[in-house]
Amino acid sequence: MVRTCCAVGCKVRSHDRQANKVENGLSFHSFPTWKQHEAAHVSDVTKRRRLVWIAAVRPADIQFSSISKYLLVCSRHFHSDKNTFLIVTSNQTKCLFF
């Protein structure tokens, strides 16, 4: 299955046009789950984390409550782990920690 990064302006794919796996060392990560039926603080933290991801990748047609498990972000948009998200714009890079 071909994986594609959903971040605006990112063209990273897991396979080339001939369906051969690209060995570029990148990984793909799904959006965090909103745990709305957990304790209030857990629900709030997971909701904010999901909102941060949506704001960072800026896909045009995404809706908070219906993010597909196939909507992925490549590891180029993370610092050293999944808890640091880099927002790359044309002239600056911002880090969000969560």
C-alpha cells in the first residue's frame, strides 16, 4: 500500500510510480485519537493534540471528527520523536511540543 504525506506542500510517498518501495528512512504517522469518552483531562489533552496536528499540516478538506486512519504525516515533519512537531513555512520553522 502506498503511503502519502498529507501535509500541505509535502510530496513524500512510500513507493515510487512503479510501485517499488522507496528506501528513504522515512516513517508515516497517523493523527492522534481523540479519547472523548475518557476522563475529562484526558479528553481535553487528546483533543488539543489532534487540533495541533490539524493546524500544523493544514489540509484543506479535513474535519476534526472524521479523520481517516489512512491520513498520514511523514517523519520529515517531526523533530526527534512523535511528541515534537515541526511547522515548516517558507521562511521559518516553529516547534510545537505536546
